[in-house]
Amino acid sequence: MADLKKLPPEDDGRTVADMNVEGFKWYRPKNDTYEAERKKLRELNITPRERRAMIKGALSVMLPVALGVMLCVAAVFMIAYFWLR
């Protein structure tokens, strides 16, 4: 039989290090404004169709910019490739 003193201690719920670090996706501010903002968003009662329309609008604005940046990067690589060849 194993000695009870050699067993690891159980998790008692104490916090050794606070992992609530700003910038992480699970970060929660200490104040109540975060919950208030979430409540306001829930009260908007946006339908799935409206949500998809918002996402489509945001993507239609960002996509041309992203494609332009990708084309510029590709052009720089092509110029460097032919120049250093």
C-alpha cells in the first residue's frame, strides 16, 4: 500500500499565479464594464441573418486591402528573385 504522505496534494482551489494576463484570449478585466458590454450586445437581439450581413460587410472592406498587401509582397519577392538571380 502507498504511504499517504507520499501522495501529491489535491487541488484546493488556491491561486498560485494569476493567469489573467492582458492580451490573452481568456483575459477578463477586473471591473464590471466587460460584463455590462456583453449584456448590451446580448440585448441587441441580432438575428443570424443580420450577423452574417455584418461579417460579409466587414470582409468586403478588409479583403481588397489584404489582397493588395499580398500582391505587393509577391511583387517584392519577384523583383528580388529576378534581381539576385
